[in-house]
Amino acid sequence: VTEIVQSASVIFASLVVIYSIDDWRREFIGKRRIELAEEVLALFYQARDIIDSIRSSFGYVGEGETRKPGPNEKPEHKESIDGAYVLIERYNRHTDVFSRIHALRYRFMAQFGTDASTPFDDLNRIINELILSARRKARLSTVPEWSLRSEAAMEKHHQEFLEVDRVYYGGSEDDPIAPRVEKVVCDIERICRSIIESRGTLFALINSRVWKRNG
């Protein structure tokens, strides 16, 4: 009987140690997941504010002048192209934020599944569209006058300018960018909040299993 009790005690002690190690491992992994979710969510909040600022219609003296003129650029076009370049110049001041978001994308996918990368992809598409709108604005600002002599050509040019400005500038009633930015933030917030708010609960383990299964 004594030997049985001793053996049982050893087995029980071993199980306690194994459980403690496994519990510590789960807690450590859970903490890293929460920290990752918090960082990503904070960066997306920051990205939303940055996008608002780079699309602002309010300008400052000297903005756009960091652009290097092209080799065949006409002097009379410099001011117009500089004005279109303002958005890109503002974006360049915050490339570290967007680079960090891009770098975390793969870790985020590894932790929460490939579907969790959708907000990252959507945000990247928005940034690309904004930069493209700046380039289109520069091109439209330097269209030769002789090509706009007909009424149809002038109307087409005007409509293209309006389309570009809706993307380039924020704040209009038919703003096509702002609602998409909000959706991106809401999507990433939904993913991250489910991890952050499960801290220290049984739901944390269940939530982890669900995300892995969905991934």
C-alpha cells in the first residue's frame, strides 16, 4: 500500500508539474497574442489619423517643394505638379507607420489565420489609390491647352479632375475613401478586440482554438 501511495504521489506531482508548464506556456503565448493585437490596433488607429491629415485641403507654404523636377519638366508646370505632390510628401513623413503595419502583417496571419490579413490588404489598396490620385492630379494639371479646345475634351478633363479630387481630398459628401478607411479600422478592431478582451479568461483558450480553426 505504501509503495502504491508513493507511486501515486510521484505521478500526481509529475502531472502537476506538466500542467503548470503547459499553463505557463499557454499564458505566455496568450500574452504575446494580446500584445500583438494591441500594437496592430493602435497602428491602424494611427494610420486612420494619418490618412485624414494627408488628405486635408489645408496647405502650408512650401509644401510640395521637396519634389525633384523631372528632366523634361517645363518650368511653368512646376507649381501645379508641386501642388499635386503634397499628398505624397505628407505620406512620406509617415512611411515608418505603414512599414510597421506591413511588417506585422505576416505575424498577424501566423497568429490569427490568413483571413485576418484582409484589413492589411484593404489599407494597402487605399494608400496605393491615394498615391495614384496624386500622380493623376499632376498629369491632369499639365495637360496641353491645345488638347482642350473642344467642349467635349474640356468636359472630360473637368470630370476627371473632379473624380481625382474626390479621392485626393477628404471631407466631401461623396468621399469614396473615408468610409473604406472606417471599415478597415472596424474590421481590424473586431479581430483585435476579441483577443484583447479575452485576457485572463476561459474564453481566451476557446477564442484561440476558434481562430486557429477559422484560419
